[in-house]
Amino acid sequence: MLGLNAGMSNSASGEAQCVSQLQELHLSEAADVSGPLNTDLLLREEMVMATSAPVFHSYYISVVDEADYAGFLDTDHANKLLKEYQQREGVDLEHLLSESFAGKGNNEKYEKSEVRSGDHTFHKFMKRISVCPEQILRYSWGGQPLFITCPPANFDNSIPACSNCGSNRIFEFQLMPALVSMLRGDADLSVEFGTVIVYTCERSCWPANHQTPLEEFIFVQEDPDQKLFK
């Protein structure tokens, strides 16, 4: 799990300077076309186009293993969140912390509990992230994603193969709802999502010193609450 490092997030000037230097580097490389026209021009044009993509403010982040997080969890704050969630969803979560990392048997028992909203997938999602609501990214290369709503039937079979080498793509990481409020850029942009799940080549096939990013596959699930505003 990854979250913002509150102790270092105040270094806004340093972060802005770093982003500015990276942008200037790309722009200077892209603008240097004084030499004869050749195949490098195409690459430079692509780099200029890349700079027009949205750029968000950067942050330092803290990284922690999910299994270790319970060791320094603020239990008072967690208990308050659990009580609020239990009242809102009408479910029994008194064993949340002890069952968060349980095996399949306990998960099956949990799935049989009544969920007032009827959305078991969303309930599982909320149960898992309640241990650390501020998490902004979950990383587990080759692991299992945490869906916020039930994915389409046979979803795994619909994940396209790597466009570069033809190998299968596997889950690598996902963006979490807490990140939405932190995505700020110079432009007036509005980004909304429930979770963004990223699948990458199982062979990590990108060549060394490759100048152009390889396209991977993402699956976006909207925030279920957004339906209330449509």
C-alpha cells in the first residue's frame, strides 16, 4: 500500500522544481531540431506531443506492506471508522482486523454475511481498505486486484496480450479512490474514478534504453456513488 507522506508533502517547492526540470529536459530535447531532418525528427515530434498530456503535481509517498500495517495502526481512529461503516452498511465488522488477511475459508464465511446494499464486491473492497483508508495505490505484481464493483463475466479472458511480444498481461498495481482528491495540475482538470487497475506484460519485455513508453492495459471502474449524480 502507498500513501502520501505527510511529513514530506510540504516540500512543494522542491517537487515543483523537479517537475519543472523534467519538463524542460523534454522540451529542450524536442526543440533541438537545428540539424538536418532525419528519423530523429519523428521522435522529437512525439516528445513534443507528449508534453501536452496532463501533468499533475508530484508528492512523496510512504510505502508499507499491508500485512505489517496492523502493527502500527491507530486503533482508536480505526474503531471509529468501523463503527461508522457498520452503522451505514448494517453489517458486523467486529472481527475486521483479525480477518483482513484470512484465507479462503473465512472469506467464504464472510461472503455469506448480510450486506444491506446487496453489493458484496463493494463491501469486500470497503472492508479491505478500512485498515488504511488513505492508501492511494496498491502494488502486487502477479497478484489479484481489489475490484470496487463486480467485473464483467470472464473478465480475465478479455485482458489483451502484450502488443509488443504477445505474452499475457498480469495485474501489477491499481490506483485507489483516495488519490482522486490529490490529483491537482496547472490546468483546470477534473478526474473521477473508483479504481484504476493496471495490467502489464508478464515478461516485462520493454527493451533497454527504449525511448518511447510501451502501451499497457488499464481497466477503470467508476465510483459506485457517481451513479447517484447521473
